[in-house]
Amino acid sequence: MARLRVHAFTITLDGFGTGAGQRVDAPFGDGVEGLHDWMMPSFRGEGTGVDDAAFRAGEQDIGATIMGRNMFGPVRGDWPDESWRGWWGEDPPYHHDVFVLTHHARPSLSMDGGTTFHFLEATPTDVLARATEAAGGKDVRLGGGVATVRAFLSEGLVDELNLVIAPILAGAGERLFEGLDALPTGYRVASLVPGGSGAVHVQVVRR
Amino acid sequence: MARLRVHAFTITLDGFGTGAGQRVDAPFGDGVEGLHDWMMPSFRGEGTGVDDAAFRAGEQDIGATIMGRNMFGPVRGDWPDESWRGWWGEDPPYHHDVFVLTHHARPSLSMDGGTTFHFLEATPTDVLARATEAAGGKDVRLGGGVATVRAFLSEGLVDELNLVIAPILAGAGERLFEGLDALPTGYRVASLVPGGSGAVHVQVVRR
């Protein structure tokens, strides 16, 4: 049975997944410098220990990805044209079908390396069905942003939520745990484990 | 120079210091079972390691305590009489002057073992001045509840904030980090360290 997994989703000590003021040159907003420091060695192929294991776990046995539009790019409202092709260049690090949730339709976009972005307006349940089919027996990874993860959590669709708490304070921004009053009825904290970077890795699973 | 210190203040993974529905038989509200499990061995005199060190640190070199009224008791509004004498019995574990912030005046209350509760309506700055004087050169400890800690944090009066993140989800309640947008300008996260209990100990200090 395919599972829906969130990996490497990082929040500040005060609970924010993004700071205030998200924009093209600050995709995570202000006040969150250092949010992803824990994964930088892994990006350079020099990761070690718990931090690196958490980074790599997000790439294992994944056959499709779901993300919100803000994770695909900074454009809001109607697409002015199709020139924005994601944050990742011509060979995005997915190599499978990526489903981008948006209220603004656009043709699918095939990139180098086997990544195809599909743009759709659909409920979490429906997009998960599409992604599960595309994953061909592997799991589906749910990317960000904050609102997207919350939407799937609040419908109980996430099987495994792997978070990281970064040792920083943002003060303001978008909270992950907001309006999720019923979360404890379906989920529990399985572990809190420190990484060598000073961040803490948290696994939340179904009860 | 006397410092204002918060110790052993415990929040859930989703950021709540109390659950919803605080009342006499549930002083921390609902959905927070296990919030203080990390300190139970220390209460029994059987604590070990990081958890026990964090518990004991809160008792070292403290000459006075400040707390909000809800930490003193469940009574809201006017005191019907003076029969409520705190949650701790006739010999409270303070053994010094304790300043209880309340809008409802009441005579000071001397207990066994050297604890005296003073009830006052005052700004955080003013109560800190009173407590600092009473502490006689030692530090002042700031207890809860959530609103009290937030009030002192937002005025930049806390010197050291020792938090614990418990491995539970509350879903709702009172958040510690709410309305503290300017916090990062004055404070930074010094460390995140796991305790043997599964909780994580966090130290927030001045920049």
C-alpha cells in the first residue's frame, strides 16, 4: 500500500515553516536564515549522521511528488506566460511526476531527467489518488509549503510526517501547527532525535 | 546582577504550554497528558541525566519567584475568601518570597518553610523590581503560566528561557510563541539537547 510521506520539512523553534514576506529573492520569507543549514552538507554530498539520514530518507522509494504552487515558484495569480519552469533548472531533482496544486491551470511541463510537472486544481484526496497511480507502487512524497502540508494533515491523508526543528526564532510567518485541533486524535509523536547540526528531527506517525 | 530565569517550562511539539479547558481538576487543560513526564523521576528523587539537570537548575541560586495567578490557583475573578492557599499544601517548595500577579488584591500569605505569597497588580517591570529586591542578590525565577511568560518575554525582561519540548501533540490551547514577533531581535536559540525521557531541552538566551 503506497504511503504519503513528508520529509525534511523544517520549522523554527517558534513553529514557523516560513517567515513573513515570502518573495522571489526570499522564497522562505524573512527571519529564517539558517532554517535549512542542517541539510547543506547533504546538498554538497558531504552529509553525515542523523541529519544526512533524514535528508536521504526523503528520496527513498518515492514514485511521485505533490507540492503547493508556492513551492513550484513565486508567481501568484494567473500565469503571465509559461516561462517559469520551477526553482530547480532544467533537470529538477525529482525524476518522476510532480503534481502542483494551483487554482490556475497550465499544460503539463516535461523537464530533463524524467521530471514532469502537472498543474491541477483538485482536493487533497483527488490529487493523492492521481499521484498514487503515477507512483506505480512506490510511495508519494508531499512537499511544502506550509498550507499544503496542513491541508493534507487536516484530512488525515499523511502517513508519516518527518519534521526538523531548526535552532532559530522567526517571530512571525506561517505556522505548521495552526488550526489542526484534531491532529492528536489521528497522530502521535514517535521520536525526537538530535542531529549533529543542532537541529532536532521529529517523526510524527499515525496512532 | 540578578537575572530573570525561566526553567522547566514545557510545551508540546505543536507549541502549546497548556491545553484547552483549564480547570480545577485539569490545571493544564485537556490533551496534554504526559506534558511533564520528563520531570516525574526528579519529583520522586530518582532523576538522572539531562532531564534531572534541567529540573534541578531551576532551583539553583533563586531568591524569589514571580508567577501568574493561574499558576497559584484555579480561582478566577474576585477571591470569594482566603481559603485557597496554592496548589502545594502548607509547605510550598519555594522557601522564599513569591509574587503572584493578579488584578484582585489580597493580603500576603505566609506559609510554612519560609514561603510568602504576595499578591499584586503591577507591570512586569515593577514586579521584577520588587522580586529582585526580595531575592537579595540571587536570581529571580519566572514561573508560568503561558501569558505571564509571554508578557515578560515581550518586554525583553527574561534573561534565560529554559524550555522543554514534550513529545506530544495538544491540538489546541495556549501557545507560548504567539504575538512575539520581535523576539528574534533580542533572543537566540543557544541549544537543543535531548533528555533521556524523549523530551528535548531548549535554551533561549539574549543575543
